[in-house]
Amino acid sequence: MNDTIISLWARRVRRDLNQRALWVKQGNAFQGLTWEQIAHDVQRLSAALVSLDIQPGDRIAQVSGNCYEWLISDLAIHVVQAVHVPIHATLSGEQIVWQIMHSEARLAFVSDRHQAAKIASAGKSLPAGLKFIGYESDQLSVADHQVLRWSDVIDSEDRSQGASLLEQAVQESDPHRLATILYTSGTTGEPKGVMLSQGNLASNACSMSAVYGMESDDLRLNFLPLSHIYARTCDLYAWIAGQGELALAENRDTVIADCRMLKPTMLNGVPHFYDRIYRHLTAQGQDLEEHHLRQMLGGRIRKCGSGGAALPDHLSDFFHHNDVPLYQGYGLTETAPVLATAMADAWKRGTVGQPLSTVEIRIADDGEIVVRGPNIMLGYWQNEKATAAVLQDGWFSTGDLGQIDNDGYLKITGRKKELIVTAGGKNIAPVYLESLLTRDPLIQQAVVIGEGRRYLTALVVPEENMLLQAAHRRGVHRPEESSYDIPELREIIRFCIETQLAEVSQHEKIGEFLLLARPFSIEQGELTPKLSLRRHVIEQNYRSEIERMYSS
């Protein structure tokens, strides 16, 4: 397969030029755009980038949440054969500036004054020649740097030059060309810049488009951040490679309202999103009413995809029981990202499905999942040591532990680096125990601790409303809004923990736990942008409380 994102884009535009392609919120309503309208904006921005002296291979950063401009910028960067460095909008100013500097970006797109202010506050060391383009209609400022307005830039160019640039890019299309650098937020250590080629992205997008079998009348609603490879490949690029239409949710808090308005046929999300839906419906006693879930998602939903973290079995069961198939996939940023996924004719409870047809997966002697295929990264940007540690002879070591059953289904059993080794030498997979704990409707989040300790402990974030309802039924009232530290509430959660862990071995039981008054959050540095736990940060934030659990 020699496809690139730019060849897929050119092919889709030629095929469906006058067809409706994209829905974007403008004011109080969603407006539809055709492939031709989008192509015109891509061509004009491509020409503008060349006018700004952007050369093939130059890095261009983007600091923005999802929006129409994000999509146009991404495609224009492909057209001029530059390298896109998308940066999570939730990062701090220091983190954003570090990634701009490390990637040696020559230009950065910035969504609004909030992002511009973050960069300005931390950007004293930015190169003097670095230019910015702001999406807001008002003029933005980033210290002494030149900030151009998107509207001025895109309106100043004739799209005919952009059309010529597209033809040139298609003719020079090279699957091995570096297309993007994505910095892994990671759960530990300094971010690494994952280098993905045009072929990495295109092969995975084509695979995912084929797996999900999208039809011309399908509409996928995107709400996950496009700065993360999951949404970028499985929403944006799979849409370009396949069929149907794409809609950009207004924001992550309006997804359900947007579903009711747009009536999508497909969603990609993370387990946290599906868990919120599950808890909302079960709290109302509607878990056995099939139409409630379908109507909540607009009434036309055919399938949902889950990635970014482990999907608890009870969530998968709930969606399937309510006639909305929820298919779990598995992958990493380094694999562009999908390695395996469940699908309509290949689904098994407790697994992440079977490997994509283009991917080879084997299990190493120590249980680690090792993979190869056209979607495996080129390496880490300016980090040969880290690259050599995970890439050998074309095989990529994922750092995840897994098993492949007799039917070829892959089961993830844990992270090599997240394995807990107790003082008694027992190996514990905390992710598995946490998935069991959060299966209980009264437990929203949980972190299991025990490295080098005599027994396991847990930090537990309760589902506040459901816990208080359970307490009220027992005649118990919480005395303070900020505290759960009363025996009756602890006894309720203790029963939940013991029930959910009833079938695990003795050394996997929780010896002590702490109820937390606030959930783990991205803002506190405790979650990555894809909502994975940053264990070292959480344990640091609650160090004294953890020590008290072991001092008794």
C-alpha cells in the first residue's frame, strides 16, 4: 500500500466534490460544508504557507482545541509537505513552549487569546523568527512575535496556486516522508516526539475505514481532541479515506446535545465518556430500556468505538445489551494508533478484538506485546536512544502485557512499567483491579497502590450523588460537603470494594483505602489528555495520606 494522506485527500475531493462533507457549529446551528468548499480553504491556506516561506520538512505547531481551522491547517500542512506538530490545548504554557522549541517549529497556529497568553507567559526563549497565526478575529499578541490573523492570511491568497501545490504533492507523494510529530504526554518522564510518516497514517486510516464499513449515509461525530492520534486517525483520516460525513462537536460538554441535533451513526470515545452515560442512565433506572440509550445518542447510532484506555467489561455489556455495539480497540501513539480492534463479526468479551489485517502481533517470553506493520512509527524525534530501546528489526515493543487466545483475540493484562511488586514478591496488575472497582456504580475512579508494600491500598473517588443516595436510604447524612470521612460512608464503599474484588486472590485484596473529595483531573496533572492515570503524580499529590494508610 503506497497511499498517503495527501493522495487520499485528493482522491476523496475528486470523487465527492459537490457532496456534503462536514458539519460545523456556527451560532446556534450546525452548518454543512461540501468537499469543494473545504478544498478551496485548504488550497488558499497552502498558498499562504508557501508565501510565508514554509519549506517541505519544516515543522508547524498547532495549539488549539477542535475547530474547522484545525482541520484546514492540518490538511494544508500536508499539501505543502511540512510536518504538523499538534499540541494539546490543555497543556501549560511551559509544556507548550517546550514542544515548540524541541520540534524547532518555524510557525505556530494558536486558537485564541487564552492560548496566546499561556505561550507569552512562558515563551521568553522562543526564537525571534517564530511566527504565529491566530484563529480569533481580534488581533492576538505573543510577546514580541508577529501574530497574523487567520482571516487575513487565508483571504490574501488565490486558491489556484494551492491547487498546483496539491498536484505537486500528489506527484511527489512518498509514504516514508515524515508527516507529523506527536508528543506523548506519557504517564512518566519527559515527553517523547513520536514521528509518524505519511504511510503510517494512511495505512491505519484505510484499515479503520474498512473495519468499520462506513456507508455514504453515515455520520461520525468527533469530540475527542484531534491533537491526539486516536481521533485524528479514526475520525478525521478514516473519514477522508472512506465514506460518509463528519461533524465536529461544539465541545466535549455538548456531545449529548449535539447527538440529539445531528443524529450521528457512529462515535469514537474513551471509556470515561461511556461510563458517564452508563452512570446517568443507571441512576435513573433505565438500564433495561433499550430505546433510552439509543435516543440519548440521537436515535440513529449504529456503533461506538472505544480506545485510549481499558474498557471495563460491564460497560461493553451495558451498551451491547441496549443494542448499541461498543467496540474496544487497542493501540499506541507510536502505532498510528490502532493495532487491534473488535468489530461486528469479530467480538469477544474481555478482549480488544483481533489484529488488523496489516498488523502482526506476537507475545514475547516475558508477556510483552510486540508488533510490526506499516503503521509503526519512524522513531522518536531527536532521541535515538529511546528509539533503539523499543524498535528492533522492525518490531516495536509496546510495553504492554497481553495474551492471544486460540481464536486470535488479544487480551491486555497490564503494563510492564505499571506492574506492582509487593514486599512479598507478588506481581499485581493494578489496571485490572481498578477496572473491577470502577465497575461498581458508587466508585467513579480508583488507583491501586502497593509497590514494595506489605499489602495493597487504594485511593477511591466515589460517585457522589449515588453514594449520598445510598447513605440516605440508611438514614446517614454527610456532615460536611468536603468530607467523606465518616464511618457509615466508608462502610458503604468498603462493601463495594469487597464485593467487586471477591473473586481475586488474597494478595490482590485491598487492605486499606482513602475516600477522596475530588476526582483526579488533567488540571492537577493527574490525568493525561486521553484520561489515563499519571500514577506518579497522584501518589506524589497524596503522599502523606498514603503513608498514613500504611502506618496503622
